[in-house]
Amino acid sequence: MGLLGKVVSRFQKFGGKPEDKNSGKPIEVLDRYGRTLEIDRDEWVNNVLIHNMEKVKDDPDALYNMIIGAMHDGFMQEVLIFSRYLYNIDPDRERSTTVLGICLMHTNRWQDAEELFNYYLASDGPSGIVMTNLAKVYNNKGDEELAFKTLLAALNEDPNQDNGLEWYAALEKEKGGAEAEEAAFKKISEVPGSWRSQLYLARFALERDDIKQAVSIYQTVLQNFESIVPSDFLFQMSGDLGLNGYINAITTMVQPCYQPEVHGIQTGNNIIKALVTLERFDEAKSLVDELFRLDRPDWSETLNFWDSNIAEHKLKNEPERAVNYDEFFYHSFQAPIWLGYNKPFEKFFPEKGVNAPSVIIFGGVVIRDKQNDAGKSSLTDTTGRLSRSIPLGLGEYLQFKTPASVINTICYHAQVGFAVFQRSPDASELVDHAKRLSSKAAVAINFSIHNDGGQVWVEAKVISITSNKSMTCSQPLTEEDGVRDIQVLYDNIADVIKTLSGIATVSPPAWYSFPQKEHVPNYLLRLEQQLALYMDSHSADKGTLYGEHEILQGAIQLCAYMPSSVPARLICAMTARELGEKYPDIIETNADRFAGLNSDLSQAGEMGRLVQAELRKLILRAVN
């Protein structure tokens, strides 16, 4: 797919100065699947921005929004011609005059901007925002007195324009300090319809610890809004209350006015933080889910953070469970996790003879220089995930590249999730367990992740069941390349298996391939999440799973990063199937992305067609 087809939306920016277009900083965009793509600035202008503006140039609203985004990116000269075009077609003369005038000022056409603003004021009448920008022209000419007079007139016309109000207050502060600044806000607050100045007056009251006065100001202004409260008001109000320690007031005053589809992620972020601080975790999670349903990929990073943060706080605040260690059990399954329990695809599973030897793989061991408190519950961390994902990856690798039947084994508790051991089992324990799992057991492999002073590595002890001989393979993981190069470890383990047991490698099925190294860390993460989903959905006592939105988003994006990979597509299908039973709205929210996998990134061959059929079923089940 070409560049234009990949770009769905530009990252939203919230205020601030325009970017320097010569900064060399690439443009960040989101594609259909929520992936962040970086595009060279020149390529963005020539192949995306100009093209998209041409497509919408006869739609004033769409063209205006696109121009504003480009102005924030610093492309004033590039959008000047489109700003002139908007000026000629836009029925909203105030906004088109403002946009064109700003472009003229930023391209050093100050005289043209002055004539434009004065023409508007003469023909259309007073406008606060136009007069504020005219004041900037006068200030640039060095006529500070006329600039100040024009700015003050602009605020009396429209007292709620943030740029003009802050400029005026800053000028007054330069003259008379903090008292003059507060007096400036008080003066503008007396203009009919003013509400932005009151926000600053409430802030000053909060900083003096006068919550009573601040609440009085907020309540008075809120009562004057006829329907929806402006987004800027709720955002600054919630931020000021939080920064000054009045957390409960956010939930009593801001939250009742908050509408996610109107007020967005900024105010929502402050409300969620307040709810978490007050230990109202279920309410916080409910709001996170509501924001996820609005399907804004540019909010995903923030929402995914809160999803895991809420789960972590809930766990810390729960009373310590009296865990019955007899309830831990070893769960064993035929590798790989994404194919072993999936009936439609069994015929593609490599056939193993009745006398095929078995390889049993154990994981879940993390050995640290400073061990955690034994028996304590906690959310998984990177080393914990690796203690499961690396064995899962090897299970898949050996299942398709050897004649052996491969079994992964993991220790699990229905109430607290995966067990992480702080020492490796003895070789005799591993051998005995492997024999109980399979009468054809030939090799047992135990993985352990080591963390010593920040140096992280993985060890795999390979034991021959028949001879009791063993060899150890290891690989550093401290640097990212350690995980990326995990196939080197897998190849070494395969060589050791051949040495100890005579099991040699074979050619895998034509449709199977192990990920290229740049995709390995993400692929292993999704394998581990697939295991977590499987265990959660097949346990009588559910509730150990968290981060369901990121899990599905990650599985979809894995397919986009690896469009020809059948395993990636199967991981996605199985992830969606497991999540869909418990969270059907998540599937519906992502229906368009699933459709894109089947259309833009469709796969050939019988296996590919079966996977796409599975995805279509999931979409139909979600939207019907």
C-alpha cells in the first residue's frame, strides 16, 4: 500500500507554538491500524499534505481543520495559497480572515495582514480574535500604545480568547507584578460573558488555599453555561484543582459536567487520575473503557497507561490473599499456543508419527540478585513475561522444525495468575515431570531468566531423558538485540537437542516462518498475551487479566507489521475470539481494522483464506 493509503490521521496537538518546519523532526501520523508512522517533512508536504488539501479544498470545514494542523507543524508558507482559497469560499469570514492573517504574519507579510484585518473590521464589524491579531501587527511595527489599546478593545469584544487574555495579563504583570496580573484578570472578568478570566481568579484563590472562594467562582460560572461547558474551562479547572490537592472537588464539580465525546482525553485524564487517587478504581476503569469506545488511536497510549495503572493499584489495595499453594497447577499444551486448540486449522498441523519423541519445555523461572518477597502477588514485569514468552517461542519453533511433538508447560493459579519461581527445579524433578506428561518424552528443557545488577540473560538447560546428560545454552538480553536475536538461541538449542537425543531439524510447512528479528520482541509479547488470555478464559475464577484493549490493538498491529505471517494472523484471530466472549464491544470498536486485514492485507493460500474467514465471523458476531 502506498503512503497515502497508510495515513489515516495526524496526531492531535494541543496548543503551543507552531513547529519549526526546518527542525528536521519527522511528522508523526497514525495508520488504519493505530500504528505510529514517521514521515519525512518534505515527503509529508509533497505527497500527503498538498494532495489531501486538494481533495477537500471545496469543503470549508475540512479545509480549515487541515490548514490549522499544517500551521501547527510550521508549514505557513505551504498552506498560504490554501488559506487564500479558504478566504474566498468560507461562509465563516471571521475564521478564514484569522487563518489567512496568521499565515501572512508568519510569512512576514505584515502589511498585507494589517490591510486584511482592517478590511474585515470595516466591512463585518468588531471581532475579538481579529482585533487581537491586529494588535500583534501593531506590536510588530513598534507601536506598543496602539497595540495595547487594540488588545484591550479585543478583550472587551471577546473576553474568552486565551491568547489575547494571557498576553494582556502578561503585559500588566510586567508593569506591576503579580498584583497587577490578578487585577488584569479581574478587570476582564467584569466583561459580560466572561468565563476564562474567572478560571485564573479561581487559580489564584487555590494557590492561597482559599478553596471556598475558588468553589464559589467555579459554581457561579458553571451556572451561566446554558448547556455544554467549554472544554478549556473543564480542563483548566480540573488541572488547577488537582495541582493544589483538591482531588475530591474534581469528582464533585468537574466529573458531572464531563462528556467524553466533547471534552476528550485531557480532562478525562485528570478525572481518571482523581478517581485512582481516591481509590475509586471501578469508576476509573469504567471511564477508561468509555474513552476507548470512542476509538481515538491518538489516545491509546494514555488509556493503556491507565488500564495497567488501575490494575496495579487495585492489586496493591486488595487484602493479601491466603493463597493455597496446592491450588497451583502445571498446565500443559501442545505447542504452539495459537494452533493447538483451534479445530479449523488442525489439518495444517505438522503430522507427528505415533512413535514421535516428545520435547517438554518448562518456563516461569526468574532469578534476581535481589529476590522479591516469596508468595507476593504483583502485576507481571518484563522478566516475568520473558520467562513465559521465550519458552513459548521455542515450542513453536521446534514444533514446526523438528519431528518431535512439543509440549509447553506453565504453572498457574486461577486466582492470582502465573507463578514465577525464584529458583530452577532440580534436573530429576524436570525429568520425572516430563515422563508423567508423555511416555515418549525424550528431552526436557528448563528456561530461567537471570537479572544480576541490571544484566539480564536467559539460560536454557537441555536434559536428555534417556541418558540424563545435559547441556546449557544462554544468551544476553540486556540489550534489545538480545531478544531480537532469540532465533540464534533457538538454533543453538536445536543443535544441542540433536547432540543429546539425535532429533534433527526438518523443513517447516510452506506457510510457516519465524518472525524477522525486528518483529521478534513484539511477536513474543503477543504469544505471552495469548497464553494469558487462554488461561483466563479457561479458568473457573476469571479476573487476573488486564489491559484487554492493548492486547487486541497489539495483535492487530502485529498483523500490519507482518502482513504475510500466518501465525501473526492466527494470534490475532484467537485473541479476538477469546476477548470477544467477555468484551464484545472491543471487537465492534475494531471492526474496521479487522476488515482492513481481510482487504488491504489479505493473505493467499488455503491457510490464509481460513484465517480470513475466522476474522469475518468475529466481525459479524460483534456488529450483529
